[in-house]
Amino acid sequence: MARRAWGEGSVFFDKVNQRWTWRGTYLINGIKTPKTLTAKRQIDLKEKVEKFKFDVNQGVFDSANITVADWIKKYLILFMQPTVRPSTFNTYAEKLNFVVRAFGERKLKTLTPMELQNFFNSLAIYGGAKQQGLSPTSVNTIRRYFKAACQAAVKNHLLTDNPVDGTKALRTKKPVIIVANENDVLRLLEVAKEGSYIYEGVKNKNYIIENEGTKYYKQCFYNVVNLDLATGLRSSELFGLRWQDINWAKGYIDLKEQLLFINGKYSFSELKTDKAKRKIYLSEDVIIELRRWKINQNFYAEMLGDKFENIHNLLFTNTFGGFVNVQNFKRRYYFKMLSAAGIPKGFNIHSMRHTHATLLLKHGVKPNVVADRLGHSNATVTLNIYAHVLDNMEDTAPNTWQNILKGENL
């Protein structure tokens, strides 16, 4: 056993766990506190020890002086960034920033449950960029993330107790799931395919110009709606689809990744779970529409030449081959479709996913099959979400969606 390796502490090889181990101590408010670090390789252990000593010297574990802002920054960098996906890290940073803005300069150890409860309550009334108030769900997410940050501080002896433990989550209402019925679906698809919705709100008909870009968007966004209703894909999955994800011979989408927009940049991210990575079988009608769309997209690309750069081989692009801005799609096209079809704006893009699941369940498709299509971890999740449509279910043929759109068995 080597003693006092790298200046302090003890280093030895743990034969039972097959790992190099360092044991040492550090001071918190004058109190000597033990610390153990391990690694598979001795060189990795040395790096860990040096980083730990650096953090101690920088005051990372100095509970007397560390502020809320400093601790949250260190918590994100030390504990979150190495262990979660970039999108998750970005969400944590965004939510915890509410705490930083309110208490950033305060010493972490001075926070009390009462003032934190008042803070969470106030977020529901005045929170948000326009002080419109945050939803109870959003406030509870902020509370949950800060509780985790404080718990990490407790484990690292910066706090003796977690102040968030003395607070209560806000009461939430079960979200209302908005779905379309069969007639709504048929009408929405008819409006999307016909395409005149795009000119809604244009008072002067002289400004209505039908160019190749307009035609492209009409065809593109019809297929967006048609495919989403037929598959129940999440928005990030839908707009991240690439042509190589479609198995034409067997008639399914092989879904493995999603498209994320983080810090102003688009990036593809592998889906988290094996259930989320799934094969979604398509009806013959949907496959025919996608084949037609591929031909039209290729024709449009040839016409634009070098101006069209679909470098990611995306199913759905803007008029220059880049990623579709989902917010622009909703504002400029999707909401106009809904208006023309007589469907309320509350029917958002995610509502197409709910509609797909609800109509399949209503027409007898088994919950475990629907769960697989949606990427749910199990059928129980599906049943809990869509319990309102489970009465009087009967088994039906697997190609129910095509029958729904054709008006059969309704």
C-alpha cells in the first residue's frame, strides 16, 4: 500500500472491486471530513484527486461562503453536465435560473423553507418573461430541480438540511387531452391537401402568388399532418425523420433518433430508451403518399439545383432543404389549417399524437400495440393517459387506421 500518494491521502488497489482507491480528508468550516475516490486506472484516479483538491481550494465545498448562484453553477457543471444529455442539461439550467435570479447573491445556507415556499407560490402568479405566471407544473419542476441541487449540497456537507424539504409542491390539475374525432381528421386532411388555407387572412387577392416554394410547402405540410396522424410521432421525432428511416419493402419507419433545438442549434439525438426506439408500421395509403412526396421533393430539389441542400436527407424541410422551424410551421401554416377545418387552436401538434392513440383504442386496437406505436414504456402508461376511451373495446384488424380514414367500420 502506497502512503501519502500525490502529497496527501492514501492510494491502494482494491482487489475485491478491482479499482484504484484514494482516501483522504478535507476541511469544511474547520472540521476534517473524509473523502474516498475510485477509478479503474491509476492515472484516472490521479486526475480525479487533483480535480477534487482544486475544487476544495476554489471553495467548491466551503459552506460558509458559497452563494446560491455559485452552488447552482457548480452543481450543473460537476453533477449534471457529465451525466445527462445536452437537452436535459439545458432544461435544468433554464429552470434553475429562476432560482438564481431570485436568490443568486444569497448564501446557500441562509435559505429557509418559508421564503422558498413564498418564492414558488409567487412564480405561479408573477413568473415568466411577461410576468404572466407559470403553470403549477412548471413551478413544481423548478422546485424539484432545486431540491435535487440542495440534496447534492447536503451530501457534500455544504448544508445540514435540505431547505426545499420543508416546502410543498403546488396543486396541479390533470391536463385535458384534446383529440379530434374521425370526421375532424378527415376534414383536416382534406384542408391540408387542398392547400388554400395558406392564403387565409390575405385580404387583397393580388397578393396571392402561387410559386414553386408555396407548392412545395403545401405538399410538405400535408404529409407532415398525414404522417403524424397516422403514427402518433412526437414533434421532435416527426421533424427529425430521414428518408433512410423508412423501410419501403416492409412498410415501417425505423425510429432511432429525434431532432432537438438547443441553444439556437439543431442536433440529432438518439432516443433514450429501447421502447422509444421502435418500428412503426404504416398503412398502404400512407406509404403511397410518402412515395409521391419523395418524388415531388426530388423534382423540386432538381429544379432549385444548388440552392436546395438537404444534407441530412430529411423527409420534411424548408424550401432550401434545411430544418423546418416548428414554431413558424405552427404560426404560419398549422393554425391556419385548423381554422379552415373548423378545429379549435387548442388542438396543438401533440394533439395529433393523442388523436392517433385515442382513435386506435376506440376502434379496438389493443393497448399494448398502441403503447408500442407511441413508444410508451408499457401499456399501463397508455391506459392511464387514454382511460377515457377504453369502455366497450373490441379487438379489430391491425390495419384499423386505414379503415378509419376510409370511413369504414365507423
